[in-house]
Amino acid sequence: MKLPLNYETFLNSLQKEAPSEHWPEALQALWYDAKGDWNASHNIAQDLPSDLGSWIHAYLHRKEGDRFNSDYWYRRAGRSYPNSSLKEEFQILVEFVLNN
């Protein structure tokens, strides 16, 4: 499975049973989150030693409702706690990965 062209094609990929192993791990983490598998997403994100990995990690803890933990990971990512909805942040994350 090739890298999705945009957010819409990423969402269409959720019909598959698994993300492509050729995708960046960050995109795989987001795919699992979109499928409702928070644990699989978190397991990938926590092992990504980058600002992007910290950002995904922050988003996941925000989604979980753990403000203290998410604040820590947003700081590690060099980002402020967002004012956007979780859905908006998720789309921003997917588009960031697809475009970088």
C-alpha cells in the first residue's frame, strides 16, 4: 500500500486490516489510533525519538484525558497545548506526516 496522497485517502485506508509496513511509523501510529486501537498507537509513538513522536504521544494522552502527561509530551515536542478539537488535531497530525 503506497503512502496516502492526502487526509481523505488516509481515511479510506482504514478499511484495510492493517496499515502498510512501508509507511512511516508515525503514520502507522495514527492509523491505529483512527481504528480505535489506542494501545497499538501508543506503543509505536512512545518509541519514536523525535519531536513528531512526542507530539503524537501528547495527542494520545490528551485523547485519554491525561492533561498532566499530555502537557509533558507537548513540551517535549516543542508545542503548546492545542486549542483545537481532538479531531482537528488528528487531521493536522496526519497531514503533517503526509507532507513531511
